[in-house]
Amino acid sequence: MDQALAAARRALKISPQNPIYHWTCALVMLRAGQFREGWNEYEWRWLMGRDDSPWYPSMRLFRQTTNGEWGGVVKEVRDALGKAAKA
């Protein structure tokens, strides 16, 4: 497993936008029991762990911290809109 994961990570360094390499890396991680890391790698397009997007530089992403809890998201959006209105 370690060698397969190392090879998948090397492939990602060569071609970081290749979905097959992300998929392969995710499968190796999931198979090795690294479920959180594997799932995040599998869903790499969602850019978990950041609030910006390389494809849309002026866009900000708002996310739930806990599945189904929208209160925090609504508060963050409200605060961001308030700051934008004052600027």
C-alpha cells in the first residue's frame, strides 16, 4: 500500500489536475483505512479545507462544519455581506 500511495502522489505532482490520479490516490487511501483523507482526495474538486476557488478567484465558498447545520453558514454569509456593504 505504501508504494502504491507513493506512486499515486508522484503522479499527482506531475499532473495535479488529472482526475484519474486523484481517483487512484483516493482508492489507495480508502483501501489503507485512511477514510477522511481518502474521501477528501476522492472529492478533490470540491476543494475541502479552503474557502476560495482557483477557477473563480473572486468567489468565496461557504461550507457547513457539520452535516445538516446551516446556522453557521447563514451567519458567515450574513457577516460577509455586511462587510461588503460597508466597503
